[in-house]
Amino acid sequence: MFKKILVANRSEIAIRAMRAARELGIKSVAVYSDADEKALHPRYADEAYPLGGSHPKESYLNIKKIIKIAKDSCAEAIHPGYGFLSENPSFAYACEKEKISFIGPSSKVMELMGNKIVARKTVAASGAPVVPGTTGEVLGIKPALKISSEIGYPVIVKAAAGGGGIGMRIARDARDLEDAVEQAKATAGSAFGDPSVFIEKYVAEPRHIEIQILADKHGNVVHLGERECSIQRRHQKLIEEAPSPVMTPDLRREMGEVAVNIARSIKYVNAGTIEFIYTQGKFYFMEMNTRVQVEHPITEMITGVDIVKQQILIAAGEKLPFAQDDIKINGHAIECRINAEDPLNNFAPSPSKLKGYRSPGGIGVRVDSGVFSSYVIPTYYDPMISKLIVWGRTRDEAIERMNRALYEYIIVGPKTNIPFHKAVLANKTFRRGELSTHFIAEQKQLLDETMKIIAEEQTLQEKLSSIFRSETKAAAAAAAIKVYLAGR
Ligand code: MV4
């Protein structure tokens, strides 16, 4: 087992990884940027070293510095978290070269799945269903027109180096196609330095359902069921839940087996996620994520498996301690991403000082965060304040519990998306579980509902702000809670 690992990330996911390390008796090394000098993650660690600079390029994306700190501090492994360097094959390769265990797959497998054309080909060869479309790169408008008329319009043009929706273009008919290909190529070229694109039939109102897998170095692969991630806005997930409202035991077995086969076919090692789009009982492979995902806690809540701990154990060469039949799904979990952003101003980031902060608690509530009262949210990184995760015996209980937890949350300072979450949870279509990736775009009344909720809570928020302006910290916290509870 490792004695010490470095966590090459910040905020809640850095703390998440260090918590797993601590439970395993492993020392943790944090790295931090100038902007994160007062953050929680360097304090949680056993050792912490500055990266210098605040911009991601100077700090959390600086491969050389991170590798040097790992070597100087004698860390035997690096956990990359999500985002930043987590899916960068050059970083995984640098670790391999320096004989540092990368807590993730090999750089080769990461590269394979990073190219969506190669991933699509590889995965189709494993027998997994892919959306009808091109076998490889689209090499001109003539073959693009040919394949598109064969599969039928509308089609979607996607960047090989893409993911997260960058460089995607929909073509409604043959007249649209040339522009779509040109624009997709241009965006992909400037965003990724790789203009290659491919074409798929466009699936109109899909759900985004993903399967969590774990694969060890001994050829054991299991899946931990699915997550429904359809509630997203411009490719930013907002609410995730597990299980999916449309899942049945048979469909889970089928999607799970497909996901496990994909992992086996590429000799995958680490936690991983196979993303599918789902429509009308059918599902198709989209992408594979080779990192731990933001929303992994909902799977932990319904399976009892510590996914990050398993990542570390897998990297250390341990065998998975359970087989597929040992994995049982228990109850329902929901995650709301709590962001410092203004839902009434196009969700613009609203990073500022947390003048007052108290997170919810009680039965079935988990808050993963890297913030605290008086913390200043830096402008350099994504403005997530926390992940609020609840568990309930049923979906209805989980929804009510999330609602209750959102109402307990005190955040004074930045604008947050909490009122928007409350609006989604109250939405009848959401309550019926009738979701698609277009849910937020279609449910236009959500913003009006959000505005109403903000108006209703304005007096309360003003009282809280004035308390935190005028009183000493301890007195303010006590007074805020009193006002807050009276405000219900
Ligand atoms: C699609 C699609 C419809 N048809 N592919 C978006 C990002 C990338 N993960 C794949 N994406 C999509 N691919 C076909 N053939 C619709 C989407 C899509 C989407 C997928 C998952 C989650 C949110 C989404 C939002 C808009 C579009």
C-alpha cells in the first residue's frame, strides 16, 4: 500500500481524495495556487506545497511543478481528481516515466478514449451499441452528404477531440450540412488544435444516463449501476440522481454488461464512467470518462461503495473486494451542485466572500465542499460552492429531503443557484421523472419560479446580510440561525 499520495487538485474533490487516503492510513500531500493559499484543501493535507501563480495554466495544470513536488515530497502516487489534469494523457505519461503511480488508467488507454472517433470505433468493436454514423473521420463534404443521407437527417457533427458539447453542430437537412461541418471543424481546430470531426444521427430528446464501473489490475470489472444526469444547462450538469427514474433491473443488467464489456475490451483499470444517451428503451454509447466524476457520491450513497478509496486500492494493485452479485442498489440519491452564480443573470458566476455560511445536515444529508464561513471564492476556477447530496428510501423521500436541505442552507454573500434548484424540485415534470437533456431549456417557467422564490426570500436574506454586517462573527452566526428558523 502507498504511504503517501499527492492530490493534484483543489477544493472539494481534493479534500474528498484526502479523506479516502486518511481512512486508508495514507498521508496526503496538497498542492495549492496563490489564490488558494487560504483554502481548506492545503489545511486538510498532511503536507502542502505552493504551485505559484493562480491561473490554472500556472498552477493546477503545471505538470512539471506537480511532478517535482511529488518527487521532492516522496509521494508514491498522484490522485488527479476531476477536471484540470485528470484526463490529460501527457500527465499520466509523465507519472509513468517518473515511476509515480497515476491513480487512473494508463496514458495509452486515456488517449484512446480521449479521441471520440477512436473511442467510437473501439467501443463498437466490443459489441456495444453506438448511434448510426460515420466509422471514422469525415474527410470532406461529399462523404459527409453520402453518410448523412444514408442514416437520415437530422445529423450531428461532433469533434473527435471534443466532449462536453464543444464543437457540436446539428444539421437539419443537406443544405445545413456543409456549414455544420465547416463550423464544427473551425471550433474544434481552435479549441483543441485538432479539426477532425465525425457524424452521427441526431437523437432528438435523449436522456443522459451513465454507468459507473470499477476495474482492477487483475481483470475484475464491476458496475455500480447508473446515474441519470439529464438535468443540465449548456452541458453543465446541475442535478444528478441515482437510480434513473426509467431504469428497470433488466435494463440495468443490460447497460451494465455493455459498460463492463467496454472496460474489458480496452483492459481498463481505475474507476470509469460510460456515458450513454437513452431514448425510448434504447441506449447508445456516447463517451467514456476515465476520471472520478463530480457526481460520484450519489452512486456511493446507493451502493455503499467508497469509489475514491477503491481508485486508490486499485492503483496500489489490490483486487476489488466484491463481485458483481455483491453490489446492491439501496434507495435513491440526488445531488444538487450549489454554485456561486446568478440564475437571473444567465447563470453568470458570482464569486465573492461567504460573509455567512451554514450548510444543512440531518438524516440522509451529505455536503462535499471546500468552503467555510468568511472564505472568498476565487475568480480563477469554477464557482462551485458545494455538492449537496441526499439519500432517501424512495425518490419521493429523496426529493423532499433535498428540498428540506436546500431550505436549511444559509449562504450570505454570493448569489447562488439554490432558488433555481428549489424551482426544479417543485416542477411537476421533474417530479414525474420525465427528463431529457432539454429539460431546462424547455421548462421556461423555471426562471419565473426562481424569481418568485428569490422575491419570497428577500426579507430573510436581507435580515441575514445585515446581521453578518453588524455583529461579531459568533453572535452573527447564532442570530442568523434564529432569524432563519423564524423566517420559515
Ligand atoms: C448527441 C445528442 C444527440 N444525438 N449525439 C452532448 C455532449 C456530448 N457528451 C454528447 N452530446 C450529445 N450527443 C447524438 N447522436 C445529444 C447530445 C446532448 C447531450 C448529451 C448528454 C448530456 C447533455 C446533452 C445536451 C445536449 C446535447
